Amino acid sequence: MTKTRVKRKGRPVNGILLLDKPQGITSNGALQQVKRLFGAQKAGHTGSLDPIATGVLPICFGEATKFSRFLLEADKRYLATFKLGISTATGDSEGEIIETRPVVGRSRKDLEAVLADYIGEIEQIPSMFSAIKQNGQPLYKLARQGIEVERKARKVRIASMRLVEFSEDELVLNIECSKGTYVRSLAEDIGEDLGCGAHVSVLRRLRAGPFDIDASFTLPELIGRKEKADGELDKLLLSARSAVRDWPCSVLSALTASYLMQGQPVQVPNSPQSGWVSLFHEVEDDASFIGVGEILDDGRIAPRRLVAMQKG
């Protein structure tokens, strides 16, 4: 029996939009609003932000969704406010207050000494209110049912944690970290180190991989563009290659590119010795972006994610 291919609703859209996610909605809720605005067939976001959080949320359309995993795995930068003296069930301002403790005033030097212990590779136990799945069920759904399960500690990396400003009961931190870092867990742990408890009261993602908040657009801005004229929204899209624009690149001849597009590893002169590379056909620009590949032990480049069209 021949299967009938289900036709996707919407139009084919390809590229990456940098959304400045508003507070109060989930990342998926923001994604669905943007997808409707563009009338797009296919779209996905690149790593959840909690409802209380705002900031850069790259949304990939069409061919660009092939590269969303690389943005998901990229480092992030946050501006976070930790409220001292109050611990909540969720580790953020949405949770029920479970304990209050007095806060002892400390000097900048004392605070920075505590923060220094978190620089580098550390282990975190994910919050029960995280989106990590246990037996196919997100932890936050179990938590809302009053169920708590054992969670394994996970290694994450804190590249830097700079104290921007502080008062008696608040810390404002600029945090650069690896994927999978839970800022709410940092707040809880640092609060315990300070002997008073803490939770995240404000969280804003300033950077996701190569993308900065300054290049992002709010939902009202997107709506305004759409109302202005057809096609205005598409002008805001970045190319698929922008997801890996910081990677080393290899430029292939027409013949070599044809072999690669058939799934064959190829030898490319002057390529890196190891790791991943972005691939281009004859010249390095958006129009000639082929996809990404990985250097094999023998020096050849194996295709890993390829675009299905010349311009993505």
C-alpha cells in the first residue's frame, strides 16, 4: 500500500530568526506565534527559555532546522538577578516560597570569592522543574504532581561569572556557560554557600552561540513588520550558515562538491586536521553554503548535514 505524503500547511521559509522572547510565555508558545506570523511550514527553536526568562531565542525555519542542534549545543550568556534570603520550590520567582532566612551583608571581595568556586567544570543536579525527561516524562510534569525522582549530577562548564552589581539582598551576574547549565541551580547553590538561600528573580539571555541579543527582534516588532508590507518579515531572516559562522570552513571544487552531495567523504586541500567544518561550493558565501562535515581520521571530510537547496 502506497503511503500518502501529508502536505504541510504554510509556505516554505528558510533561515534563522533571532527572537527576543518576552516574559510570561514558554519558548514553544513563542515559537508557535512566530511560525504563524511567517506562515511557515516548518520551524523549531534551539533551546528552551523558562517562562520568566527573556532574551535571544534563535528560531530555525525549513532547511535551517538541520543546524538547530549546533545552536542547542552552543555556549550561552545570561544576565541574572539572584534574590537572596528567599528559597522557592522551583528556584525562580514563579515557585512557592519554601524558606526565608536573614541575609548577612558581604563585601564585593567576599562575594567574588564565593563565585570563583563555580568557575570551570562543575556538577549540577537538575531541578525537578527542568524539562529533562525521565522515562519519557518531563521532570516538571512529575514535580507538579508532587513526585520527586532521583536525578544524576551533570557536568557543565562556567566560563565566567562576573558580579555586575549587588545590594544587601540581590546579586546581578553576567554568566557565560555551556549548554545544559541551569541558572536556577546556580542561584540555589550560591545561596546555600552564602547561608541565606536564593532564587532567580530576573533572567535574560544575552547570547546563544554566535547570536547576540542586539540583533534580535521582539514580537511587537515582528507584528509591525508584517503589517507594514508582505515580505518584510523575510528580510529579517539570517542564512542557515549563520548558525555555524564561527566554524572553520572548507571550499570545494564543483567536482568534489558533487561527490560530497552524494554522501561520499572527500579530500579537500588546506582543510583543518580534525573537528567539524562548514562547507562551501567554490566560494565562501551564503549562496554557496552546502552544509557541514566532520574530518575523519584519514583527513577526508564526511558530510553530516547538507542543505537541500543552493540558498538557505
